[in-house]
Amino acid sequence: MAGWQVSEAGLTMMAGGRSGLLRTPSSPQQATFLELFFDLAFVFVIQRIALRITEQLARPGVADQWFALPAVGKTLLLLYPLTSAWTVAAWTTARLDPRRLPVQAVTIATMLGVLIMSAALPTAFHGGGLAFAVPYVVMQVGRYVVFEIMLRGHELQDNVTRQLVWFSLTGILWIAGALTHDQTRVVLWVAAAALEFLAARLGWPVPKLGARRATVWAAAGGHLADRYRQFLLIALGESVLALALAYTGGLYDVESTAAFVIGFATTVLLWRVYFYRAGQILADALAASNNPSHLGRVAAFAHWIMILGTIITAVGYELVIPHPLGYTMPAWVVVILGGPALFVAGRAHFEYVVFARVSRPRVVGVLILVLAAPLMLLLPPVLVSLTAALVLTGIAAADAVQARGKPLEAPSPPK
């Protein structure tokens, strides 16, 4: 994931320099209309990812075997470049002024590329490989080419150069993978994603320029905290959409209606568990931290875990509502229980970021969801879904009991 770094002196220079691309310290922290407009593309992204996983698991004679899970893994591989595109765009508009035409043009071009990639998702591992890979490479490399020109002679140029070099290198792997077939494509795309992730972790090292870790969280932590919270809400919104669409296609019988109500309750509980205390004060935790850059990176990772858990939970809705009774296939159990378990695990990690602790109900909840999985094979899908909802209810109730009569707790991030 890409980032930006600049000293306070550099920030001041850029704010008043000839380009004036950077946000000033007095700029509002809330998301702009451009950023919210850009996020609309990811409603489609999440819907396409969830739909692709659902189709793979609902295929007759496949979901009762474990062979469906590698196909799901390939779909999740496609999610990486899409979320990487969102991250780079969010970090860009956190540091650069969205009112400037170059920033707007790059953001809108990224939105177009994301939509093309999303449309190519169903055939990305078949005939649509180039339609998926080329927009990603063009928008990632093109972004840094534009800013390399716009920021020439300024402190940020070295950071742009580092990321331009790395995205150009990994772009070769993305395109090469699109030109190959079957497992070769998977291997090359996994290598490209791994290199991007590793390069970001190491500070985008380049000969002569060295490495430099991003400090965007230190400079614009409040803004980014808001942006990640908004993306999580997009994922929750897609789960509501998946829930409603699955029920719309049903017969409205008692069993499907029960599955629909349980799914709705589950979504409400995910929202409640996230926003309980820690979800409200990430910006304050960043301000109180001795190392906001590291804290921000960890918080971002925790959010992606929760977002993935939300997507998988939505897939569970689409499986259970049309088929509430009957045999529960093993891969379905993994999805129905695994989505909430992944969400709670990410939320526990996020709690540690803000309060330097993890509450016991979250750990117990994840353990129950994992250990109960073998027993769930004996129950119909609607009861498996009910089990996940009851575990989330227990976590939310424990939170409410703990908070009763107490003021909002101040953040105490790890030292």
C-alpha cells in the first residue's frame, strides 16, 4: 500500500509553492465530495466480489467439497489490487488538495479504472485477464508519472519516484500474468501482490534513494481514520444490499424470512461491535500515540480484516436465505461462521490499537465460532446463521454491560 511522506518544512513550502498541491494544515479533515464520489465505485467492487464467491460456493456438487475454497482464494486475490487502488487514492487525497485539477483528474481516472477492473472480475482468470490487469497498472503507474512531473524539485518527488519504480516493476508481473493462463497467471499475480505489499512495508527501497516509510498517518491521521471508517460502512451497506436482494428472490416463506431477519440482526450487530468506543476515537488514539505512523498502518490492516469479514458474512446471507433448510455444506460453514469470526478478530486487533488491550468476550467469541464449526454440519444453514448471530449478540451485550454508567474511555494506544 502506498503512502506519502513530507516534513513540516516541506509541507509549508509545498502549500505556498508554485504547485500548491498539498493540503494545508488548516484544510478540513472531513472527506470531500470528490472522495465520497470516488467511493461509490467500491459499492460495485464489493458486490462483484461477493457475487463471484457466492456463485462458486452455490455451484451444485462443488460446495460440499473443499475444492470450492481455492476458487474463493483466487477471488480474494483479485480483491487485493482493488483495495490497493483505494488505499493509494485515499492516501493521495489525504495529502494533496482534492480541489486541484490534477488531483481530481487522477482520482476520476482511478475510479474509471476500478470500474473496468470490477466488470472484468468474472473472467479475470480466463479471457478477461488483460481487462483486469491493464487498468490497474495504468492507473497506478500513471498516477505517479503525473505527480512526478507536478512535484518536480520538491521534497515529495523522491517518494513519488520510489513508488513509480516499484509499481512499474510489479506492473510487468501483472501484465505478464494476464498474458499467461491457469496456474501461471495465479503465481505471477500472487508474486506481484506480495512484492507490492513487501515494498510498502520496507518503505519502497530504491538504489541511491534508499527507503522511506510513509508518515501520512502522522500528517493526516484524522482524515484517514474517517476514510477507513467510511469504507467499512460501504462494506456494511453492501451486506444490507446482498441481504435484501437474496430475500427478494425468495418465496417469502417462514424459513427464508427467519434467515432474512437473522441476517439483518447480524449486520446490525457488526455495526454495533465496530462502533463501540474504539470505532469512534481512532483519530484521538493517533493524536495520543508516540508513533502515529505505525499505529495508523496497524489500524488500516485491522480495518481490511473487518471489511473482508463483512464481505464473507454477506456471502453467507446469499447462501442461507434461498436455502435455509437441508444439509449444510462444509464450505458454507466456513463462510457463515468464518465471516463473523474474521470480523471479530479484526475488531479485537483494532481494539488493541486504540486501548492496548483486547477484551475477553471478543477472544471467547472467535473461539466459539471456530470450535463450533464441526458441530454445525449437523444443523441446517439457518441455524448455523443463528449461531453466529447469537455469538455476536453476546459480544455486544458484554460491551454494553462493561460501558454501563461509565464515560467514554480515553484512548491509550500501545507505547
